[in-house]
Amino acid sequence: MAQARYMLLNGKYLEDAERLLEAGDSPQASEKLWGAVAEMVKAVATGRGWRHFSHRELREAVERLFQETGDADLVRLFAEAESLHANFYENWMSLDTVKLYAEDARRLVEKLRPLAATR
């Protein structure tokens, strides 16, 4: 049940981010993109019985997925998503950079989605 809720929130946050990017609101879009990534990591972690209740535990889950899959992009793309989270507070990224990172956030979500369905 929790896993389905995380997947639902992931979709909502991705839609919200798209709308905010179109409106030029990069800080809010950044946070929605971070939220979408975080919710998908939570969905994967839930399916594996891993803790996922803090930022640190999300990062640890991604590290474990990297070890499991050998896909280094998971770690790299997650780091970009973390920078989007920071941008919400600092607003130091240009809208073009946020849009670029948005593509990578969506790519990370697509890499994680099948991992949420396994196990």
C-alpha cells in the first residue's frame, strides 16, 4: 500500500514540476523534481524492506541499488536531484539548468521504476 502511495506522489510531483517549469518557477519546480525522485526511491526501498525515512537513508538506498545493479548513473543522477533540492532553498540555478536537470530527474525515475516492481 505504501509503495503505491509513493508511486502516486511521484507522478503528481512530476506533473507539478512540468507546470512550474512552464511558468518559469525554478525553485518550486526544483523541489517538485526532488520530491518525485525521493518518492520513487522510497517506492523501491519499501519493496526491499529498506529504511527510507531520512535524506541519509534515501542516499543509502541509492548506494545499495548501485551495488545491486552496477548502474553508476543512479548515484550520479541522484546527486543532481539533491542539487535541485538545494536550489529550492538557494535559487542559484538558472531556469535552463533546472530544465536540464529535470530531464535527468525524469531519467532517474525511469531507471528506478522497474526496480520498484521487482521483489
